[in-house]
Amino acid sequence: MHNFEWKSAVNLNIVALKIIGLWPQGDETYKKNFYTLYSATILVVFVCAHNFFQTVNIFLILDDFDAFTETIFVTLSFIGAVVKAYSLIQNMDTLKGLFVTIRSEMFVPKNQQQINLIQPGIKVWKTICIALNFMGGNCAVFWSTYPLLDKADYRLPFLAWYPFPTTVSPNYELTYLYQVVCIWFIVLYNANIDSLIAALNMIIGAQCDILCDNLRNLDGDNIEEDFQKCVEHHKAILEFCKKGNYFYNWILLFQFFTSALSLGFSMFLLTRVAAFTSEFFSFITYSYAIIIEIFLYCWFGNEVEIKSSNIPYSIFQADWTDATKIHKKIVFFTMRTQRSIKLSALNLFFLSLETFKTILRTAWSYFAVLHQVNS
């Protein structure tokens, strides 16, 4: 089926990654060229440096409960952007290899029926990613503007330490502009790397759908040959899962740990600020962005598990009446030993809706503890 390309389905995500310096041209990795210099400049100046100034400030305000809670929750998310960018850059060879794999004949839908089969998953992925970018963008807007709208004198969007006074002009204006640029780059880093990981998991789920369809419609005249192709396809899917999971293992571990903390802190801060101010709305949009972010991971991880569990049932639905006795035994053995695919973070927890609920419950526990301590 030559009129379908996986890369075109996730093209907007790839374009966004190119713009922020996280996706070299074509199938290449980072080389000694202008794009690498551009990528390094953004990462060091607008992401790492901003995290450094905020982290130093945390150690200076440990005895100030209000300032500490106001800073720590968002600093964790910003450090997460560095972790994600580092993992992506370090595994760029693997990622480009995965995108070469999805262009292979084995991974492309064979007919219109299979295209229709995978379209719902693509639409769900696009919808959730749009929601994530929308909430992230709104959050960045409120963060960028609330000191001005709430008329806070010489207040920066984020508390941070700088080796110069920030309450005099033009230092204040330049630092304010610097933080705004940093905010937008960090939001774009987080949203688009999350979307890329979700896209990989969405593709895995779609491949399970394609494999199931191929198994259900094995050609009676070439059933043994077609079944062998399905076995090779399944091996390729497992290898794709292994490489993809290796790429985002540490990202998931850090993301899920910090998401519960950040969500708990942001809910607590909602009870500390005046209602319906710009700062109030910044906490609301941030909380929704975090919820959508972890839901994006858990939903498609859960979909992979469900769709892969359908593979043995698809084998059963095929017409094996004309197959040889030995191949019938092979099919029976395959059905009995087939296990669903589970994506995990270092095998400590799996991507599932149950994990999503656990993270929300943990976030509520953190909020309850903070509220009790403050009372």
C-alpha cells in the first residue's frame, strides 16, 4: 500500500522537533554542522542554564516554605525536559533506525481495510497531543504574563538566583524576557518528546492490529508461507518494542515520579493564591497539562497490551483446515505461549490505566500531606 506513510501521520511532531533542534534532517544523526550548534545553543542556554539558576535558588530558600513550594514543583518539570532531551539525543541512532523500520513493507498497511483499522488510533494520538500542546501553551502564556497582569513589582515569572540584581532596569526586563523564552522552549521540549514517545507506542499498537488482520485472513493456498511472514512481523514488532522501551526507560521513571510530586504541589498552591488571578489560572493549566501528559503515556501503553493480547485469538480465527498436521501443532503451541506486550519503566511499573490511577492517588496524597503541614 504505497499511499500510506507512517512518517506523514506524525509529521507535525517531527517538524516541531526539528524546529527546537531535536531532530536532524532525514535519517541522519547529529554531525559537526550548523544544526548541531543551533541545537546545543538552545539546550545549554535556554534549558540547562535556566534549570541551573532555579536549582541554585532552591538551596537558598530551603527555610522559606512558601517560596520553596512555589519553586520546586515547576523545577522538577523543567529538569524533566533536560532528562528527555538527553535521552533523545543519546538514542538518536536508535530512533532514526525505528523510523526506517516503519517505512519497511512489513510495517505498512497492505490494503484500505488495514488503513481504516489503524486510523482511530492515529486520531486519538493527534487529539491527545493537541490537548497537551494546548494546555502547555496556555500554561506558558499565564506563566509569562501573570507578574504583569497581577501588577507585581519587579516579579519574575519564576524565582531564580542570578549573579546580578534583577530589580533594576534593564536587568529586570532582560531577565524577564530570558525566562519567557526559556519557558516556551521547555514547554515545547516536554510536549513534543512526550508526543514522540506516545507515537512510537501508538505505532506498536497499530502493528498489532495489522498483524491480527493478517492472521485472520491467511491465504488458504499459501497458508504456511503467510504464517511464516506473520511470525517475522511479530518478531519485528517485539524488536521495535525493545528498542523503543530502551529509549524512554529513564524518561518514564523520572516522569512518573516527578508528575505525582508536581501535581500534588500545584494543587496545594491553588489553595494558596487568590482565585481567578493569572497565577491561579497558571496552576490550573499546569495541573491539566501534567494529567494529560501522564495519561498520554498510560493510554497508549495500555492499548499496546490490549491489542497484543488479541494476537492468539486472531490465530484461532484463521482457516487452518488445509494446513499440515505439524503446522497445526505449531499454531497450537504459538497460541498457548503467546503473551501480551507490556511496556514498562525499567520493569518497575507498566504503562497502563491502572498506573495512571495510582499516580493520581499518589499526587492527592502529597497534596493532603502538604495541606496538613501548612495547617
